[in-house]
Amino acid sequence: QGTKLFTFSHWGKTSRSANDTIAVSAVQDEFEDLGNGWYRASCTLTIPDEISLLRSFEIAKVQGNWNSLEIRKHHIRLLSDSITSAKYVDDMALKMLADDQADSMANLKDLKRKEMQEITLKNEKQELEEKLAGLKDLELIRRRVNELIVEIQDLEIQEKNCKSNYDYEVNNPFNYVCHIQTTYNGWFCHYDYSGSFPTIRMYPSSSGAGGKWKFNKISQEYYTIQTTYNGWFCHYDYSGSFPTVRMYSSSSGAGGKWQLNKVDQKYHTIQTTYNGWFWNYDYSGSFPTTRMKPSSSNPWQLVKTEEQVNDEIEKSRQAWQKITELLKQKRDLLYVSRQILSAGDQEKEAWEKRLDQVISLLTQLQIEINTLNTDFLKFISNSHVKPQVMPEVAKDDNDLVTQGALLGFL
């Protein structure tokens, strides 16, 4: 118990024909009991470089009372074909290469900051000069203030009218693709070609390609009505059993012009210029449609979509924006003029003193900007002429030179 029955013994030769043997040391592992009288015996050994022939298995130092040994599954397993290991550390002090680019970037940031300061000082200088120039003729400024007040009042009226016109155009259904809805039961007009000729058919829903319409202005009061389905136009037609609306590929002809009369904020009547008759919802035939009558029994609602059909909204917006900008300019000018009048001679001395300070600061700042510009241009010129060189770190007997440095800009 606790005693090895034997130890492994290994030896080898430098070649098969060599007479001398070379012992190979091994590390013996503990015997592992596998049950039923069987044990696993193993060891680990390192084969020296000079041995090319190995005696794979022998036992030595036999102990215990036993007469026979049965060996099964005897094998050698290669753990590694290389056991060479080396570790070393070389210490050296490397110098940091100069980061000229970092310096140039810092100079660029400083240059940008000073240029922004220059703009601020120039604006202040211009404002002070304008104020001081205005003090030379206060009576002229006083007359100009009175003129500006009148101009601003007129522009305020124009701005209000332009804003109202813009709001009108935004809400004007004739600037959009629309659905045409009867107030009789809320049904919608659709382009229909299922019968003997294309006409209008009423459906309870506005969805579908045939349910969208455009109103094209041809004069101050008259429009053509066009389906977006195929671009055909509505015409007054009296060729059938009763006057109705018929679709044609062209808008030309007396029956293709329509007058839309506003009943209230939401509703219109649709009237032909041919004889003055009106669109009416009709359900007396095989399907609901429109019927032309000398009077309007039910108005129509033009339900606009998001799709615009002209540039009226954009034109009104630009006109409003133009007046708004002009009004702001006049108000700003009036504000400055009133400041000049209220300041008068009391502010003159302070303005002149501040102007001298601004001119001095601006002059000094422009000198600094010119210096930074010159330095940066010089850096650009030299960066392609003088490349950085790493210092020598070591040199061996064969004059092999090793150079190295720390790159601080990475």
C-alpha cells in the first residue's frame, strides 16, 4: 500500500549501430486504480537532442509479491516537439519625436479664434463709425426717423395683407388635388368608364385612383375640372336622356368651363358656363351620378389632399417673406436712428473713446493673425523638406544600426 510496484526505465542511443547507451530520466506518476485488479501506470520524460533511438519500455526497482505482469494499451504520446524556452528583457530609453503637426493644429485653432474676434471688432468699429457719422447732422436723422415711421406703418399694412393672402392660398382648395363630396349624403365623385361613355359615378368612399380632381384656373372666375386618373376633363353633356357630366380628353369647348360659387366657408356650387346649369347629386338611374339642373339643390365640398397642383402657395409665401424682411430692415434702421438722436453729444465722447480702443485692438489682432498665417505657411513649406529622423539606438560589430523613437502623435 502506497509503494510503487516498479518504476519505468528508459534509455536510448545516438544511432541504431551505437554501442553506448544513454539513460533518459523520467517523472513517475502515481499508479491509478482502474478496478478489477487493473492499474494505469504512466510517466513523463524529455528525450535529449542527441538520442535518435529510444528503448520505449523497461521496468526497474520491482517490489512486492507478484509473479506475472500483463500489459495492455501500451503507448507513447507526444506532448510537445519543442521545449526550448527563453525569456529576456531589453530596456532602452527612447526619445519622443517632435509633433510639429500638433503644434500647427493648435496654431490653426488659435488663428480661427482670432479671426472670429476680428469679425466682431470690425462690426463694432463699423457701428461706432456710423453712429459718429450720424451725429454730424442730427436734423437730417430726425427727418429720416419721421419718414421711416410712415414707411413702417405702410409696410405693416402690406405685411398683414401678404400674411392674409398666404393663409388664404394655404386654405384654398383650388391649389390642391381634391376630392369632390356631395352634401346630400357625403358620397364622392369618381371618374367612371364602365358605361357607354366616361362619366362621373358616386361612391361612399374617396379612395381609389378615380376619386381625385384638379381645378385649373383659366380666368378670374372660370376653371376646368380634371381627373388625375387619366387627365380627362368634365364637360356639360345633354346627348342622353338627361343633362349630365361627360368626360373628354380635352378641355376645349363651351361645355368644359365651370364656375365655382362659394356658398359658405366650406361649400361650393358647380355651374357650367354653357347655360348656367348646376351639378346635382342624382340616384334615379342605374347608379348614383351627377345630373345637370337649372338650380342647385345640394352644394359640394372640395376636400383637399396634401398634393399641391400649382405654385400659388409658394409665391404668396415668398411675397410675405420679402415684405417681412424689408419691414425688419426698416425697423432696425429706425432703432439705430432713434439711438443716435437720444444719444446726441452725450454719447459722442464715449463712442470716440471706444472707437480708438477698437482700432487699437483690431490693429494688434491683425498683426497676430498675420504672424500665425506666416508661421503656418512656413510649416507647410518645411514639412515636405525636412523629414523627421529617428535617433540611433544601437550598432553591432557588422555596423548594423538600429534606430527608434516614440511617436507621440499616434
